[in-house]
Amino acid sequence: MLTSDNILIGLQVATGIMLIVLLYHALFIAVDLRRILRRVDDLTKQIEDIVMKPISMADTILQWVMDYIEHDQKNGKNDKKKKK
């Protein structure tokens, strides 16, 4: 005959097994989440590179134009001084 002690021990064993299975699944979920987050991080870096490249090019071109204008203005002042 099954006594209440035997039933409680059986429930404790079943609970322990379920806890082990739960931890096993939690471990694999954590590993998969790390892998997914790494992929998301790589994807955001690629998107950032795609967005930043035209901005960087525009900044470089703008800097070149500003340097050219400054150089042209300096040469214009020197030419005016020489003409006087």
C-alpha cells in the first residue's frame, strides 16, 4: 500500500527531475540568446557603417570645400596687397 510518506518522496523526486530539466532548458535558452544578441550586435554595426559612410563622405567633402575657400580667400588677400 502507498503511504503519504511514499507519495511525498515520489513528488519530491519528480520535482527534482523537473527542476533539472528546467535548468537544462534555461542553459540552452541562455546560450541561444547570447548567439542571437551577437548577431543583432553585428547587424547594428553593419547598419551603422552603412549610415555613417555617406555622412563621413559628406563631411570630408565639406571639409575639402571649406579648406579650398579659405585657401582661395587667403590668396585673394595676398593678390590685393601685391596690386597696391
